[in-house]
Amino acid sequence: MRRFFLALLPFVTILSACTSTDYDLVQTASISPRFQDTDPQDFGGRTPHHHKVHGVDVSKWNGDINWARVKSSGVSFAFIKATEGKDRVDTRFHEYWQQARAAGIPYAPYHFYYFCSSADAQADWFIANVPKSAVYLPPVLDVEWNGESKTCRYRPAPETVRAEMKRFMDRMEAHYGKRPIIYTSVDFHRDNLVDHFKDYHFWVRSVAKHPGEIYVERRWAFWQYTSTGVIPGIQGSTDINAFAGSAKNWQKWVAAVSRPK
């Protein structure tokens, strides 16, 4: 665990040296989008296109992916859905992470949390289905309310939510040697996470405004800024994300967290 802590230090230093303003890296200016978007939003001066490092998140719904084209388009990383709840594996997961690795794209698996199953049952399932070789970047815990679920719309109390998250993430960190990243949405964060988990990296969804406007005082590492992006090599609309730091920050962090433990 000490080795993990030392590996994390470069990125912790990067984030601690930044303010929410620093995340945008440059002053307000006209900057061309890195990728096309079928439903582009006006973020004003605090646009995700100030950021140099962008990546995708994908699941089976993205269909066949030409990872070599994705890489050559300028994509720097990929978050790939692995599991959901205690009994579902994304049918394209193993194909995707191995092809992303072959294309030279840093990748990480994510787990969609299901509040009608226990943290331990879900951790057991994730560990059973995600080999350590599939965890190049730190694994991700995806926590959000799912009001459209046909099997579970249960919303536990905030204290229960946080306790379950911590148990699941502790299991992931103990097994893979990397502290998980937390992905969340605006409403879930507001209901459960404000002022909590400050020693974890956050990946936040904010498709109409800069995260600083709606995730008050939350330091974030990744920003999901569109679900309607266009990426060469991926059919249809795609989620696109920006990394908070510079390209140099990115290279240092990836080198640190991807070292064998």
C-alpha cells in the first residue's frame, strides 16, 4: 500500500497545485473543439476545449470500435464498462480493454453500482470478472441514481450510500493496489457526496455548464462534458471527457499509476 501512496503523489501534487480557475489552463479565447458534437453546448469561456487531454467512456452499446482510429483521432484514454451490480458483465468488456491496450490507449474498467445488492457481493463480482491486467489506470466506481431501472429504484440514506461506497472501494483498492476514481452525476453528488471523499479523484458529469458552477468546491480530475460526441472509429454518439491537468501532468500521472505493484 505504501508503494501505491508513493505512486499517487505526483497526481496529488498536481491537483493540490491547481485552483478551479487553473483547471482551464488558459484565458477565455476562441478555441476550436477537439472533436465534433451532434449537439454542442455553449460553455462560454470555461470550455472543455481549453483542456489538452480528452478520452472516451464506452460500453456494449457503442458496438464495434476501431481502436486504432480512435487512438489516431487524438483520444488519450478510455473508461470501459466492466460490470453492473452482482451479476452482470458488459459483453464487450474483454474485447474492448484488450483492443484498447493493443492500440496503445490507457484504459480503466468501471463498475455501475446497484443499490439493491450489497457492497461485498458487487466487489466479489467485479474482482471475479476483471483481471488485474484490465486495470491499467485506476478502476472506477460509477454511482448515480437510476430512475429508469426496472429492477431497483431504491435510494438509500446518504450515510448508507457513503458506507457502501467506501466498503466497495476499499475492496477494489486492496485487490488492485490502486485507489478507485469516483464517477458521479449532479443530483447524486448533491444528495450524497458534498464534502465527502476528498481524498479520491472524481470524474463528474456536467454536459451544460462547467463543473465549477454545479459541483461547488469539488476538485475534479475528469469532466464528462458531452454524450453526443463524434469520435472517428466509434459509430454513433459517444461520451467524451476532459482531464483536468496539462498534457505533461497526464503523462506523469499515467506513468505513476500504471506501474506494476
